[in-house]
Amino acid sequence: MEVLDIRVVLAPGISLLCALLVFVLGRHDGWRATFTLGAALIKLVLILTLLPGSLEGVVYVYRAFDFPPGIGIAFRVDGLGMFFALVSSTLWVLTTIYAIGYMRDQHDRVRFFGFFALCVSTTVGIAFAANLLTLLLFYELLTICTYPLVIHDETPAALKAGRKYLAYTLAGGALILLGTVLVQHLAGSLAFGTGGLLAGAAGQPLLPLAFVALVAGFGVKACLMPLHGWLPTAMVAPTPVSALLHAVAVVKAGVFGLLRVIYDVFGVELLAGLGYTSWLAALAAFTILAASFAALAQVNFKRRLAWSTISQLSYIVLGAALLTPFAALAAIVHIANQAFAKITMFFVAGAVERTTGRTELRELTGLGHVMPWTMTAFTIAALSFVGVPLFAGFVTKWYLSLGGLQAGAWWVVLLMLASALLNAAYWLPVVYRAWFQPPRGLEPGVREAPLLLLAPALVSAAYVLLLGVSTRVPGMPFSLAEAAVRFVSGIGAAP
Amino acid sequence: MEHLLPLAAALPLVAAALLPAVAWRRPDAAWGWAVAVGAGLLGIVGLLLRRLLQDGPFSYAVGGWAPPWGIELRFDALSAFSLGIALVGVAVLVFSGRYAQAAVPPQRRAWYYSLLLVNLGGLVGFACAADLFNLFVCMELVSVSSYALVAAGGGRIAALAAFKYLVAGAVSSLLVLFAVGILHALTGSLNMADVALRLADVEARGPVLLALGALTAGFMVKAALFPLHLWLPDAHASAPSPVSAVLSALVVKLGVLGLARVLPLFAGLDWLVLAPLHEGLAWLGAIAIVAGALAALLQEDLKLMLAYSTVSNIGYIVLGLGLATPLAMTGGLVHVFYHALIKATLFLAAGAIIHQAGFRTLRDLRGVGRAMPWTGVALSLGVLAIVGLPPTAGFLGKWYLLLGALEAGRPGFAVALLAGALLIFVYYLRILNAFYFRAPLREQILAVREAPLSMLLPVMALALLCLLGGLFGSGPVALAALAAARLAGGG
């Protein structure tokens, strides 16, 4: 059932308005904070009002501009888009609070918060895109809007990272444009919601090219190996930006695009017949393992987080590539699970850096004694990554294994075990040293992180627990993911 | 109403002739006079366009003599480019007010406006000409005034660039005149529709091929299609900035529109296959896209960068004409219009920045975006549009060209086009990086003031059109599709 609803454009519009207000009137700290926080809250409420309908399979639509003629910039909120929008707008509230605390006394705060709001606006645009071209439009805008954030420090290293980031993502964008044109050429339409735009194009010689172009294009932001190189370099950005890049906007835009390509552009039935996805699944499995090994070798907190992100994102890609209902459920729900756990980690990394000046992992030794709340948040996120039951990460691993068995791919279960072990190997020693070894070399008087940095970390850590235990509670993200799977045509219901 | 069509071309020309008299006692009146004429032209073109959309293409027989004997003016979908001419014209004339005070010596200022008006009148006449001779005459009006305008600012480099431009332009004009002569000798007619009909009966194949070759080569030089572009960068970069805007946005389009006008003359010949010519044009277009972008990448001078970008963008348009499928030609033709708006935005914004700051290389201009926020925003919008980022106006041309390449069964050209677009992105990002994210090298940059309102307003208006032109682009696309259908249908 499709319902015309203006809220669909208001949601990205609020952040756009916020960005404009910040750019024009944002010199005053108080006003700027009011605009950003106000917009974040209004937007979250707006999206929450759409939630009950989405849970029942209602699809909200709105058509904005006839660009290009016949295709149009159009918005459409289905379960999948709703899920992504809900995750990013929830996290935007947390990240905004955190950023206000973190960016105190930094230069160019107007530019920072303006582009910050633009990023979230475009992210919701991606989530609500009704066709591939609208998705591409916001995807490209997201690239442009994150660039000033990545190079915020304007050091040579930051500028270099920015160049690398743009080179990767713009090339990816060009590939998606190629894929989009191919889809338009082959299918004559770009609109989502048919359960497979290309269903009628089986056997066309350009079909493999379209698949490779779209998967490689979105794979850049999804950090699918070997397209992941920009992410570790982009760690030079301020920590709230890293959180935004890693947990909320950029990388999730990549995996979300991949989900759209698999479920809406090609469709499960066509892909099952073509067999391209077994290659994609193999690539994702390789990325999960290889990135974990790379993470083991890192000694810097943020760099280890970056490699861990690369590994975690491929869970989502793997889930989508398996083409079974349980795997799809795991893929969708992991968008939230990874986001909340990862953003907790980044909040902790930033809080530790701002409070103690420490950025290396071995320097975390004994910090549990001085910053107990911060390190509690860290521990919860770490346990979630390892996949301990009752934490969010376990839900993903469980359903991904089930999905693998559904698809007859028993190796997925082994892969989940191996990945859990690797995650344990690179997070648990840090947890041990933080709590069970005495602090060393700390200046006297170092205490818990300031509240503006600590509160967001604790809230998101609580969310990680909530996601892990609330899979049977109606209205929680898990039920929305179930609804998304149920209403994506062609996948079938997840029992 | 009936006489609006000849008025569109005549108004700027007559006003240009009267301008020295108007400015005789009061030199300051020249600007107001020129702006008023530009506004009048815009109004007339608007009325013509409304009639085109309501009733379809219409003709005007000059002096009441029916074609093919009399002179025919015709306003069709291709002539709708007049809107671009008028829009850019008004913006440039308004912008010139403050700019010319600094850049053009006082004794030449009246001539400067006069030449600009001649240029605009010639362009409109060219877009509406239905016979070959008027096509040539209007082209010459535009060309000769352009040579002079390049040198208007004075300076050695400008004079040299103008001379280079003159030599290349004269050769191409001669080629076109030569071809027009041949066609007249073969058919006894100059009216294009009539020539197309009569060419079918012509038995002498050699002269027909010669005419086709001369026309193509002549218009290729006018369009600065790679490798015949060598005159362009210096001329466009050393001219006063408003003139650069006119040259890059409008004058090079003469060559493309000329090709689009004359190629259909030969489409009706059953012994002549145009496919190899189209193939050649497509290849040259694709090479121009990449070569122009690469050359732009190596420039430090802001205006030279923009000039090379024009070479690259002409490549897009010619690629569209060469692929010769309806979608590809739609893309090429819609880009004729939108590139005019975008490039005018860029040159005027760059002109405002160079005028205010006094520097013109990227290194020297570092950090200027913060000193001139509004001009900076306009320039950024222009940059995003020329790169072809959706939803700006620049995206539409690329979108239809890509679809057209697939329609023609040539995905290779689609890939080349995307590669070119990526390169373009890189060199425009250098501009934004320098203006916003690099620490200034020159202390003076910090003290630079925002451009005066009479410069800022046209720049902002054009920049807004770059954005809105994309969002509300169905009208231009529909017109371009109409023109493309007519081209593909022949005659």
C-alpha cells in the first residue's frame, strides 16, 4: 500500500534547513547548538511518527522534482529505508551532543556543523530514495559534504587523506552512474519496489557489466576489499567525523546501496539464477577475515577501529549475497548493530583522547580505574563485536549462520566462529588491560570524561544491550527489520 | 507580434550602431543603454519562445518575399538557444558596468558595449537564420566583433591572442564561405530547406563532398573542436572576463549549431553515407573530452583552466552529434544551452574574483573563498554544475549522452565520457580546495572585499539557474529532443 506523505521530504529537509541556518547565522555558539540539536530531535520525532506505518508494510511516497524528465527525484519509505533512516537519525542526535563537546575551542565550527547537518540530510535522502538515480544523487552529495569534514584539520596529512577519499568515492560514483545508465537502458525504469527491475532483462550481454559497475561503485563506500583503502587513511578526521563516516553515514550508504542493488534492482530471483552473488559472498568472506587480521596488527586505537569496520561491513554484504530470508534479516539488523557498537567505540576513543591525550591501544592500560564509565561503554561494545549472547552482535551472527544454512552454505557458520575468535583476539586483551592492570604514567587529576562526551557513549552502549535482548519486543529495530524482510518482494517471510 | 522575429536580431544591431551617438556626450549612458537593450532582447526572445511552444516552429519572410526567393528567418527548436544568448547577454552586460570601468580604457568603453551588442545580435541572427548566406553573415558579425573584443582590454598578450584568433577565424570563415558558394553554384539556391531538396538532384559528387568537407572543417574550427582548438585558450583567457564569458558560453556554440544546421542538408542524398563522418566526430568528441580535461588539469591560471574546460565540454556536444541517436543528440543539444549558462557563471565569478583580488593563479588566490563568500558560493555552484553532479543543469546533458551511447550500442563511449567527467571533477576540486581549504599565500587575500552588487547579482542569478535549470529541466530537454528528432529525420 502506497501513501502520499509530505513527511518523507520534510525529514531530509529539516537537516538541510538546519545546515543553511548554521551557515548563515551559526557564528554564535549557543544558536548553532540550538539549531543542530533542535533539528536532530525534530527529525527523529518525524521519522518515529512514520514507524508504525512502516511496521505494517505501509509505503510512504513523495515526488519532488521531474529531474531528469520522466525519472524524477522521488522519495519512498519502505521498511529497509525506514530502518536506515531510523538508525542514522537516532545516531545523529547522539553524535551532535558529542560533537558539541568535542569541537569546543576548535577552528571553523560553523563550517563543521553546517556540513555535518548536510551529511545527515543526504543520508536520509539515500534511505528514502525511490529510484536508483535519486539514490545516486544523494550518494554523490554525501561524498561532497563529507569532504570538508575529512580535511577539517587542513594539515597536509588531512588534505592527502581527503584527496584519497575523493579519488575512491568519486570513481565509485562514476561507476554507479554507469550502472544506473545501464539499468535504465536495460529495464527502461529505475524505480524501486518491484522486487527486481531487471527481472525481464535476463540473458542481456550488458547485465554482468551492470552488476560489476553497481557492486564496485557501492562497494567503495562499503569498504569491500580491495576497495577499502580510503577508510584507514580517513582516520585523520576529528573523532565525531570518524564516527559519522564509520557508523552512520558514509559506509552505511555503501552497504545500503548494495542492499538496494541486490533486492530492488536485480532481485533475488534473477540473482539466484545468474550466480554472481556467490562471488560476492566469497569476496565478503575474504574481507571479513583479512580485515580482522589487519586489525590485529594495529596499535593505534582509531586505526584498529577502522579495520574492524571494514570487517564488520562485510557481514552485511555477505548477508545480502546469500539471498535467503534469514541472511537478509541479519544483513538489515546488522546495520543497526554495527552502527551502535562502533559509534560507542569511537565515542570512547575520542573521550579518552580529549581527556588523557592518549591514542594508542597499549596506553589504555589501567584506564578502567580512572574512567570507569567510559571503559564500561567500551567493554559493552567489545563484547558485542565478539558476539557474546545478549549483546547486539550475537543477533547478527546467529541469523547470519541460520541464513547460511538456509542457503546450503555451511561454511558461513565456521566463518562466524572464526570471526568471533578474531574479534576476541583483538578486543579482549584491551579490555583485560584496562580493568585488571594498574594505570601507568597518568598525570594526577585525570578523571572521567566530561559529560557531553560520556553521555552519548553510555546511551549508545545501552542501546547495544537493548538491541541484543529486545528481538521479540514489538517496535524495536529488530521487528522493523523483520517487517522490511517480509515486505521486500521475492525474499519471503522470515519465520 | 509578427515582426518580433526580425526585431530580435535587429534590435541589438541597431542599438549598437546608435550607441556611440548615445555615449557621445554622456559616456556613462553607454552601460544603461546596453543593459536596456539586453533586457529588451530577453523579453523578445521570451515571447518568441512562448509562440514556439504554443504553435511550433514559425518563419518570417523578410520584406514579404516568400522563400526560397526572399530571405527567410525561422524560429525552431534549435533557435531556442536564443534564450541562452539573451540570458548570458543580460548577465554579461550588467556585470560589465563595474568591470569595464577598471579593465577597459575610457575612450574604448562605448565601443566595448557596441561590440558586445553586435556580437549578441549576430548570435541571435545566426540561431534564427534559415538561409546559408545569412548564416555566414551573422557568423562573421559575431567573429569580427569577437576578435576586437578579445583585444578590448589592451595589453600585449591580448593583442597577440586576438591576432591568433583572427587568423584561425578567418580561415574557418573562408572555408564556410567557399562551401556556401559551391552549394549556391550547384543548386542555385541559398535557402537551407530548398538547398536540401535540390541537392538530391545534383549529379556532381565531387563538389558536394568538397562543400561538406569545407563546412565541417570550418565549423569545427569555430567550435574549437580538438585538435583545431589551439586558438581558443589564449583568446578566452586573455580577454576581459565578461568577454570570456560570451566567447566560451556562446560564440564557440556557433560551430556546433552550424554543424547541426548544415549536416541535415546532406542527409537526403542516397549516394552519400554520413556514418563515417559521424563516427569521426564521435571519436574527436571523445578525445576532446579527455584531452581538454587533461590540459585543464595542468593549468595554474584560473581562466586558462576554464578555457580548456570549454574544449572538453565542446567534446561532449560533438560526441552527442556524432553518435547521432535521438537520445545522444538530445544530450548534446541540451548541453549547448546549459553549458552556456554554467560557463558564463564560472567566467563571471572568476572575473569578479580576479577583479577584486588582483591575482589570477590558483596559488595566489588561496583562501579567497572566505573573503568573498557569495561569489564563492556562486562559483562552487557553477563548479558542481560543470562537473555534472545531479541535480544541477550539467547532469542532464551527460545523462542523455550516456543513454545515447548505450542506445547506439557503444558502451565504450559511455566509459570514455565517465572517465572525462572524473578528470573534470579533479581539476575543479583543485579550485575549491585552493579557495576554501588552503591557507592563503598572499596576505592581501585576507583583505579582499566582496564584489559590488552589480557584479554579484548577475553571477548569483546565473548560478541559481545552474541549479534550477536542472531541477526544472524538462522544458529544455523537450526542446532539445524536438531538435534532435528533426536532425535525425534529416532536412
